[in-house]
Amino acid sequence: MLEGPATILVIDDDVEMTEMLGEYLQPEGFALDVCHDGDSGLKKALRGNYLLVVLDVMLPRLNGFEVLRRLRASSQVPVLMLTARGDAVDRVVGLQSGADDYLPKPFDPQELVARVQAILRRTAPGALRAEPSGDVLTLADVVLDSRARTVRRGGSDIELTAAEFSLLRVFLRSPGRVIGREELFREVL
């Protein structure tokens, strides 16, 4: 579980817009980290551990589509495009480039909050997807195959001891649930 507020990175050159986003998102329990140009926003997004990135398209130093393209090369952090460029072509380009959602300005603040919450529901660690057989468990970019006894993260194999593998399998089968010491011992040893 996260301690303190969950942080959303906002990359938008409109200072008034970023302040307004804070007014609506902070009461919902989110902290905001703000960048006003694409270059510094990309650097922060790649270095930070953000729950979500809200990204404008028209940015100084590096446009939002390029920020998204570079971000997707090494990160799957959820991205909500929030921009005045709301025509269909731009929305399609944004979504095909890896954005999770696209909201044109002006927007209703309640819709923004609802979209942020919907994205987070779909991408939260608790949004576990298990294959019907239960042999393959997937959480974000981690894939555990019980039958093959393999773990991959971001497409790369991860070497684990037998105990580590068993612990990870227990956690993946019970996302968001507190697991007691006794149960862990029973499952792992």
C-alpha cells in the first residue's frame, strides 16, 4: 500500500491549468508533481515513480507526442493526454502512441477525476489478470508461469530462488490482500 498521497506527474506549460488540476485532484488524495516543458517532464517521468502522467501535447522544448513516444520506450506508466488539440487525428495518434486516455480541453473537472480513477482501476497492481488455468499470473509487466517456473519482467527473465518464486506467486494470487506470516510460511516452506 502507498504511504502518503499517490503522486501524479502533470506535464503542461499552462500554469493556471496545473493549479486547477491540483484543486480537483488533491481532494481525491493525489499529490501533484508539475513540469512546464516536455524535456524536463520526460526526465522526471523516467526517474520518478508516478501513479499516472497527465500530458499536454503542445509543450515547449519537446512536444507531448514525442514525450509519450520516448516514455513508452522504457515505461508503462499510465498516461492521460490532456490537450487543446482535440481533433480526431490527434486523439488517434495519442492513443496509438500509447496514451491510456485522451481528454480535450476545455473539460469538465469531474470528468477528469473520473477518467483518472478509471485509468488507475485498470492499471493498479490489484488489476491482476490470470489465465484460466491459473498457471500464468500477470501483474503490470511481471509475468509468472507456475508450470514453467519462470518469471519475466518487462520481457526479461528474472532469476529467483525457489522461496522467492513461491513468495511472488503467493503475492500475485492475492493482490491487495494482507497475508499473515503463518500463511506465508505454509505456502512457501
